[in-house]
Amino acid sequence: MQFKVIAIDLNKLKELLGPPPILSTESVQAYYAMQSHYMDALRPRDFFQQMLVKDLVDADWESLRFKRHKALAIERRDRKWRELQASHKDTSERKKVTKDNAEKPETDSERLQDLDLQTEELNLNCIKLAEGLMTPSMDMDLSRAMEEAISLYERLDKLEKDSLAKRVIIFEQIRLYDQDLYLKARNYAAYVSQIEDERRTLEILEHAAAAERAAETK
């Protein structure tokens, strides 16, 4: 059976299917680049196949979002803890300065001098806080953060699995509609998964190296 291949017009597809399902912090360009790669790799022959491929793109995009936010949930909890620790330290130092200042004479000249010293100390504390937040976290820090964020992490993990379940349904729809497209989609998905695994491995190695460098400087 001969099929008539319909040229893929991504602009027309955007017009028909509406805006992409992205958040304000996500890149529209990255989404359309991903969609373009899928269309170029799978070459859907008609509009219905194009819609199936777009559904596959959306499911993968959603899965990647939840995967990313699982890591962000831990990082955010760790940052919040470090900010809290820095705030407690800053409050303690301020109380000490206030106590010391109370024992000093209260002349106008001394008040101005104390104000200059306090301003300088505040600037130094801000610098220390920024340096502390930029210091790479150790595994123990992130382990504590994950323990505190575990409830959110588990909810995001469930949402990621739901997205993968949608993906399975879409693959089955593709298989029922066109076996050739199904085989191309499965092969391409395996290739993308392999690339993602390699990228994740590199991130783990880079984090371990950063943690070792931080430990050496202490």
C-alpha cells in the first residue's frame, strides 16, 4: 500500500494545536527544538501521526520536568537550611555587637563611628552568606535535605511515573495505527534514553569531583 507523505509544517502544527505545555521558567525554544528533532527522526506521514508524535513529545517533556523538579526539591531544601543556618549565625553576631555597643559611651562621634563599623560588618556578613551559599553541598547535606523533602519527592516521582505510563499508551496507539512508525519511535526513544543516561552519569561524576574539591579546601 502506498502512502502519500505530508510535509511537516511545524508553524501550521503550532497554529492548529495551540501553545506548548510549558511553564514560565521553561524554554519555548527548547520545547520546539525537541519537537522538531522528534518529527525529523520519525517523519510522520499524515496529520494524525503528527499528533501522536506531538503527544509523545509532550509526555517526554512532562516526564523530564518532574525528573528535574525532584532534584530541585532537594537542592531547594538544602539551600533553605543553609540560609537558615547563616541567618541564625548573623542574628547571634548582631546580638553580641549590640551588647558590646551598650557598654560604650554614647557621644555623637562614637555613634557615627559605631554606625560605620556596623555597616562594614553587615557588608562582610553578606559576603560570607553569599560565599556560604555558593559552596558546593556535601553528600551528607543533600541526604539531610532529601530526608526533609521526601514527601514532595515521592509525589513528583509518582507524577513522573504517570507521565511514563502515558508514554506507553501513546506507543500502543502508534503501534495500532502504523507499525513502521512504532518501530522508528521505539528505536529513537531507546537512543534518547541512552543519551540521557550518559548525561546523568556525567552530572554525578561532576558533583562528586566538586564535593572532593570542597572537602580539600576545608
